[in-house]
Amino acid sequence: MINELRMYTTRPGKMMHVVNASATVAQKIRNGDTYGKLIGHWSSDIGRKNQYVHMWEYSDVEEMRKLRSELASKEEWKNEFVPLVGPYILTQEIRLLRPLTKIKQPKLETNIYELKIIKLNIGQAIKWKNNFLDILSGLEEKSLNIGVWTVSYTHLRAHETPEHLVWRLMVVKKKGGGGGGGGGG
């Protein structure tokens, strides 16, 4: 299994337009999980502004390429969705991720998510993961670790990405057990 992480930077003031179009028009055209399983989508409230992130699940790279190609060839996608959001997207980053842990579902409906990007020396991802999992139970008293991934592929050339990257999404629990605001998942 692989996960595809797509990160878009939108024009100022247009992020919610892109998020809403993705949640309505794109989801209708995608017909549920027909073109990949949506793991979650999130928008930025703090940190990098105007960013919309979503993650998809596929059995392998070949399935992802096939389904993305089929989706891109659909007339509704080309004529309804792309013109609706295309003018508002400034940049797009795509990373193919290999999960190191099983993805956990948060129990609360509204959460604050944090995406951590950690640069490691080549060959250190498994050691880091094992050390991280050793301390995880103490961390999960305050937040739930959603998952840990290594990057299998990025759109950058190999010499531009000498490190491995490990990703994690965390749900930060508010005092008193309530959920926070922030992106949807």
C-alpha cells in the first residue's frame, strides 16, 4: 500500500473556495473511492498559510497512475472541476509515502492536526521510527499519533532530496477532552 500526499498552496483568500470545490464537485465526479480512497483532507489555520493538503490510499504506484489517469480523462473533471480551482492554485507538491505504522482514526469529530516533516540522514528512518514508537505511549496522553510515513517518491530530483523524510499527523486534544477546530479529515 502507498499513500499519496498532495499539498496545494492557493491564492490568498481562495483556499476555502478550493477546499469546498474539492469536497463537493470533485467528490461527486470521483464517485466515492472509485479513483483512490480519501484518507483525509486538511487546511491550514496556522503555519504555512493558504495550504490545502489531502492524502489518498492506493494498493501500489501502478494503481495510482491508472486511476489518476482515468480521472484526469473524465470530461466532468476537465470541464467542471479543473476550471473551478485551477486559477486559484499557485503551487502543488506531491509525495508518495510508505506507511511505517497503521493509520489511526481519531475518536473526536473535530480536531487540530499537525503535520510534522522530519529530515533524516539516509538510512535513519527505521531507527527513528523505532525510537519514536518507544516514546509514543507517553505522547499519546496529550495527542494521538495518526501515522508515520517515509517518502517513497517526490517530484524533486534525487540530488535535491538527500535525506529521507518521515511524516506524522497528530490530533491535539484540548483540555477537558473536547476537540479543536481546524481542517477536516
